[in-house]
Amino acid sequence: MTLQSTEMALTARRLVRRVGATTILDEVYLEIPKGECVGVIGRSGSGKSSLLRALSLLDPLEDGFVTIAGKPFGREVTDSSAVRTPPRHEVDAMRPRVGLVFQDFQLWPHLSVRENIALPQRITLKRKASAAQDRADKLMAQLNIAGFADQHPAALSGGQKQRVAIARALALDPAVLMFDEPTSALDPELIHDVINVFMALKTSGMTIIVVSHEIAFVRAVADRAIFMHEGKVIADDTPDAMLRAPKDKRVRAFADLVSPHHPQGAA
């Protein structure tokens, strides 16, 4: 795989999340260099979407540390080796650096496409209205949705809504852009369009984490894949190497399930 930089866009150390007696994330470690696209795969309930929510601090962590573009995001270890939990305003100031595009897009139904992209800039980044609209117009042109600028989300197709959600996230200048099942709400014939959007984002140098159950999609867009099982990362390789010649029996069982007639390499 070819990476654009060895600078780390995101690091996660010893992430632990529990809900009651259930461990959702079990000491997850992850490093993602700037410009890399990482696919997150695994069976349902393995912790894939929970990992995105933890990395974006939407869900609380019992332990662990996240760093975005070299800066602590949430808990950090101080020079005196103490663990510091920052106040809410510090966390909120960092949130735009992590863009998350949800399965259901979560667009504001009462706002136009342009307003959905411009308003978060004004609220979060305190941009002037003119600058926010200029940024929105450039992103709409880049993502081929400029013709829908004055329409509301209800008038858009699933693929168009997704492009608006991507533009809204990009407008906040994130260091990392994360996607939770970006093809799940789309008709199969639109997946090729999503691949084109991802390839354009990669060409621009964006760092991407994408959770997907569509293995062909992950193979098409990801430089690297991690496989999750019971809240742990148990494999980390290129998508083809991981699925063609899985070393772990749990990955092998998954590969057989998603590609039952695909020849597997040596165990």
C-alpha cells in the first residue's frame, strides 16, 4: 500500500468501553497514518460501529486515549504521568477534527442542502456567513450536488443525501473522516458512485475510516483492513491479504462466510 505520509492522523491506545457487565471494546490499539483509508470489518456485534463512536467520543470510555493529528482528544497523560480529563469545552473544540457520517445521514430536514453545509461552520467554527456559504458552494461543486443547493433533504435520493452529509463533515476541515456503513442505505447500483467519491477523497489526502459489511467495497477503497471480534482487533492487513490467506481461524471463518467459493490460502 502507498501512504501519503508517515505522520499519524489518529492513534488509539487501550480503548475500553463497557455497558453494564458487557465489554464492547476490549483494549483496542490503532494507528492510522495521514492519507490512509482503513476498512473495519467483522461480524455483526463485533464492535465496529462502537469503535467509531468511541474514536469520536460520542460514547464514553472506561479507559484509553485518542490522539488526533498529534493532539489529545479527551483523556491525556500529563508530564507528571497523571491522567487528565479535559473540560467539556476543550473536547468540543476538538470535535470538528473528527468527521462522522452516520448511516441515516442525520441531515436537518427543515434546512436546504446549502444551509445543512453552511450552518455547522457558523456554529462550530464561528465562520462568517459569507465564508461558510463559499465553502459550502465549493464542496457542493466538488461532490456534484450543486444543482440541489436550495432543495431540502426530503427531495433527495439516498446517494444525494450521503453526498450532502459528506460535504457537511468536510466543511469542518476534519483530520479524519469516518463512515458507518456508507452503502447500507443505498441501492446496489449506487455503490459504484460511492466508490468514486471515496477515491476522490483519498486523492485529496483525506484520512478515512470506514465500517462496512460490503467486503467488495472495502477491497475497492481501503488501503488496509482491521478485523474485529468481540471488541478486539484481531487482524490488521491489506484487505486482499486478510481475506485470501487469513491466519486466524476466526477471520478464516468470516472469509468463508462472505466468500464461500473463494479459494483460501494456507492457514
